[in-house]
Amino acid sequence: MPLKRPTAASSPPPARRKGAGIRAWLVVSNSGESHVEEVGKHLIMRRTGLPARDMRILDPGLSYPSTILGRERAIVVNLENIKAIITACEVLVLNSKDPWVAPFVHDLESRLCNFNEKVSKGKDGDTAREANGGLGPKSPEPDPSSPLLRNLSQKAEIGMVEMNESGSPMASGDKQLTGGPKAFPFEFRVLEICLESTCRTLEAETSTLEQEAYPALDELTSKTSTYNLQRVRHIKSRLVAVYGRVQKVRDELENLLDDDTDMAEMYLTDKLSLQQFEESGSKDDIDKDYIDFESDNEGDEELWSDKSSSEKVSGFKPQIQELEMLLEAYFVQIGGTLNKLSTLREYVDDTEDYINIMLDDKQNQLLQMGVMLTTATLLLTTGVVVVGIFGMNIRIPLFDYGTQADFLQTNIGVVVGIVVLYLSAFILGKKKGLLD
């Protein structure tokens, strides 16, 4: 019985191919807990509000320089091997399985967990002090003239800062002003870990390069060989590459410090609190308009007051001193690394100049030797010419009546003449400065 060819309906369905752009992202929450999610690019864009051009910066298949971008809902970080997206409540790391990124991931998780443990211990201490009737160390009263307190008071006027029982402001996501120093928001803590890891990696590469470069350069100055030249050439190639990477990180930090708008865009926690306040304010406006729909004068006054408050909220700009101080600290640190590389680069250039001077001196010595040998060859050729003249097959009286003494006198005269001419040429070269 002949076999039937399977039709399209009876053929098995093809294997479903994995969607394009799906990658493994390590998601670390603000509590330090982490898990891996395999999601696509479009889902990440909807989750973080990033455009497609910002996602291309994090593409491992493309080569982009170090970049830090502040967007409406996220911060894009592309520093060396670190490719991450920071939001107000979590951070997404792309290449978490890379061995070069593993120390950063470990540092990120441990520091976030330690921070949360300190915050929880502080809260437990405050609760215990309240249970003991207020016993224990009491926090100092804040100075009402301090700029930080005035800034928090201004935020409290528009609902971004809650007020405690004593009437002092308490920032959202931060410690109470009377309970200890102010803590960075989550996005700044993560950004600090990224910058610290990058600076530490570049500093380690710079130190390793210095340990290899200085002995190799000193050995090259003492002995110029092919092996030493190849060794220095590889070191110089690594130096140029590391110098460019460090310079790019420094330029990125400098551009951020020069642009207050970009730094203001990175205050994700404040923008999230502001957005929540605006949403609650808009709901209150709808309720007020529905209740006071029939009243004319009072409704108009409330509507204008609500509009003025919303305008005040939309015109609020966060104080960027905190982020500016953070970026300046790492700007100075990366500047020190760049100075080390600049010093090493100048040492390499000085060594190259010294080697070139040595080679030029050797070349001059070879040229002088060539001049001396050429002069000696010319004079010997003159003696050969004299010998050739006397060796002609012609009849002269010297050949007929010449003695052995005449033969010796002729030879000695030719040799002495050649030596005298050579010494004369050497002395003339000395006077002219052509020979040392």
C-alpha cells in the first residue's frame, strides 16, 4: 500500500521561535530583593517609559560610549560593562551574568539590604523609645534658618513632604529630619553604586597598567630591542584605550554638572510624589466642582485657588545640590584617575622621544663612519689608479734601468700619499663640523 503524502492540515506545527528582543533582566527592588525576568524590549519601554533610541544604548550588540541619561520615569546608565535602567522603586540590569558585572550586582544587593536593615533598626529604636515613655537620647531640634529645612518646608506647602506631630517636615522616602541625616532617594543610591563600581574598575585597570608600564619603559631605555619595543607598543595601545574610556566618563559627568535641567530630570522619587499629589489634587477638583456646581462666586474663588496651586506644583523645581555634590565627588575621583593616565602617557611620550634621540645619534654615527669609509675607498682607488698606470705595457726608461730601490720608493710614496690625503680629509671634516 503506497504511503500518502502528509497534507498541510496533518503536518505538525513548526516550533515556536523565541521572540526577538527578549533578554534576561535582573530586577533589584529598593529592598534589595532580586529576581530574573525574561521580557522583551517593548515591555521594558512601557514599563519604564523609555523611547526606542534609549534602549539601543543598552544593546550589547552595539558599541556606545559611556552615557547617563535622565528621563521622565527612569535613568539610563551605560557605564563600561554596567547597563542598567533605574526607576524610582527598582533597577533593571541587563548583562547580570557577565563576570565583570557580578561584583557590581553583589555590591548593589548587599548595600540595598544593609540600608533597609539600618532603616528598620532606626524605626524599631524610635518605637522602643516611645514605649519607654520617651526615654533615651532625644534628637536635637532642627534649625529653622537652615536651607534644607526651608526647602522641605516649601515642599510641604505643595504636599510633597509630610509633617510630623511637632510640626517639622519629613521628606517622602527619607528619614525624619530630627531623627538623623537625610538619606538619598533610591535612584541616587543606585547611581552612586554604579559610579563607584565604574571608578573602582577604571582605577584598578590604571594601577595594573602602571605596574606593567614603568618597568617596561625603563628596560627599553636601557636596552632597545625588538622584544622591548613590542612590549611597549602593546602597553601604549592599552593606555590609549583606557585613557579614552576614562575621558568619556569624565566628560559625561562634566556635561551633567553643567546642565541643571538634566540633573533635575533625575529626581524620580520627587517627580513620582509630585505626580501623585497632582492626581489627588485633580480628584479633589472634580469633587469640588460637582458639589459647588450651583454656587457662582464661591465656586469661582475655589476654582481659581485650585488653579493657582496646580500652577505652583507644575512650576516646582527640585533642589539639585544633593545630586550635584554626588556627581562632583566622583568627578574628582575620575579626574584623579585621568591624571594618573596623563602622567603615564607623558612618560611614554618622553621615553619615545629619548629612544628617537638615541636612534638619531646612532644614525649620525653610522653616517660618519660611512663618510670615513667612503673617503678611504676613494683614496685607495687613487692608489690603484697609480698602480694601473705603472702596470701598462709600454716602454719607458724606468722599466729598462729601474732597480729594486726605485720599486720600493714608488710603493712607499703611493701609500704615504694616500695616508696624507686621508688625514687631510679627516681634519677638514672636523673643522667643517661634519665629523665628531
